[in-house]
Amino acid sequence: MPRGVTQEKEGGFPLAADERYELDPGEDHIMLMDLTEDIQPGDVFEDQTH
């Protein structure tokens, strides 16, 4: 796939409830929409998915 083209990752990011997953620049990522505050690279925040 050409660089700069995004596509949903088949199978997603399976994680246990207490597991961490590092999202590094240029690698796997998630899209956060409708945020109430800005976040910057390096910020740590909690998110809950359903």
C-alpha cells in the first residue's frame, strides 16, 4: 500500500483489559474524533472503546 494511504487494520488491535499498545508515529494508529481537548505528541490519556 502506498505511504500516506490509510486502511482499517483487519482484526483490529486485540488487547486484554490491562494490556498496553504503543502507537508510534508512522505506524499503527487510531483516529480520535470529537475531542473536547487538544492532545499533543507524547501526551498520555485514557480512552474507553466499545
